[in-house]
Amino acid sequence: MNTPPRISCVILCHNYGRYLDRAIKSCLEQEPGNFTLHEVIVIDDGSTDETAEVCLRHGDSIQVIRRNQQGFGRTLTDAFLLSTGDWVAPLDADDWFHPSKLRTCAEAMRDGTLFIEHWENVVDTRGNPILQEPHPGGNTSTLLVHRDAALSLLPVNNEIFFHALREAGQGVSLRDPLTFYRVHPSSMTDRSTPGVSQDYRADVCIALSDRLRAMRENPPTWATTRQLRRISWHFRTLAFGHRVESALQRNNRLSAMRLVPAMLIGTLRARRPIAPWVRSASSTIAGRPLVRLATNPSQQTKS
């Protein structure tokens, strides 16, 4: 790359003031590398805690956007609409970046790369490790997305929308754990109530599949019509899989069995490996969910 990429770090915050200072510092204290830290933006989505006071302590080193609460999807969408860098690194305010995140990701940028994801360290409320080994990412705080490509997918209701760039062959996956992902009782997604998390993810995947289908009439620069059709089927198939898991978690085996054929058809149309379908079919036959529900509130995680 002839000029260092300009990276915008955008922190999404709703009543996470107690964690926000660490998130901000993790953006401002990045190790130098072949990139420019273009801006650090905090989107305060209607917080009623100490978020405003924490932002004031950082003065002009950050930009703060305060508004009435509009929800996660709108805030994530605005992270790309309101930033002006070449790349956007979204960060949930209860997580924080490793000091080498931007340097490492910048080294992975190549012509045609539009999406970078990496692994994470999973920690508890106090920042102590929960898992001894790094965990695969894919969630908000483990992504770096080219802004122009992201704009073609807006509005979004979840970071999964940006995974379409990876499925189009424009992504890079790194095993480096470059984010500390905090799990705590106030996290956004309920993983303890049977079916709730799976139904949410299914809804997101269906919405993304529908969006990709609509984009086929005027394909973006990063995908062809044929690719969009295949990727659309991929996310619709993921939705079927989440519905199967939701039904099993609710002990509704019959509903799960009705979805298994649709999942197979989607797998074939998406031209994806059949192994995930085999696992879902096997779990349906056995009547046992694949995902273990959290029994402790501290095990709930964000989307």
C-alpha cells in the first residue's frame, strides 16, 4: 500500500461507563505501525451512567457523539456513517483492544482485502481470564472493516452483516488474540434462556440473506451476482441451523426435524461443506442441542 491506511476506532457505548475508560485508552495507546490512527469516536447511545464524565476526562483526544438511545443496530450503522477513515475498527465499550491490534491488522491488509477478523481473549467482569486459550472471534470488537465496502451493506442490525465480505473472498482471518472480550451479567445477549440467542441469530441471518438477494440487481464492487446468490443461501442456511438449535433447546424435536431438510437444500445451494448439516441432523435425531446453555449469569455473552 502506497499510503498508510487511516483507521477509525469507534466505541459503541450504552451504560458501560464503568468499562469505557479502558476501552478508550486501548485505542489511544496502540503500538505504532504502518497505519494512521485517524480518529477515536465514542457513540454514547443514551447512557444514563458515568459515560459522559469518562469521555470528558479524555478531552480533545476523542470525538463524542451523544444522542437518545437508538439501539445496537443503529449505533453500529452509525459507526460507519459517522467515521471518516479508510477502515473502521468497532469496539463494544465493555471490551478493549490489545496494544498491537491495529499494527497487526494493518500488516494483513492487501489489495482486495476488505474485512479482517481475529481471535480474542475471553475475560470476566474484572478482566481476569475465563478461558485459558484464545477463542475465535467474529463479534463486533474482533473486526476491522473497509469503510467503503461496509457502506454498501448498511443499515445493519448486527456485525454478522459484514461477514458477507469474508464469504465473498475479500476477508482475512488472523489467529492472533487482539481483543479482550468481556463476559459479564449485563452483557447484551441472553445465552441462558433456551432458544433466545439462537432465534436472534437466525433473524439476523435471514435479514442479511434478504439484503444480499436484493443487492443482486445492482451488485457491489466486491461481489458478483452469482456470488451474492451463493452467499445469500449460506446465511439462510445458517438461519435454518440456528432455528434447529433453538427448537432442540426448547425440547421441540418435531420442529427441528421439519427444518433439517431445508437446511440440507440450503447447504447444497450455497455449495458449502455438508459437515455442519450432518452435526445438526445428528443432534436432532439424538434430541440433544449442540450448544450448552449458560447456567451462571456471568457466562452470558454479547452478540
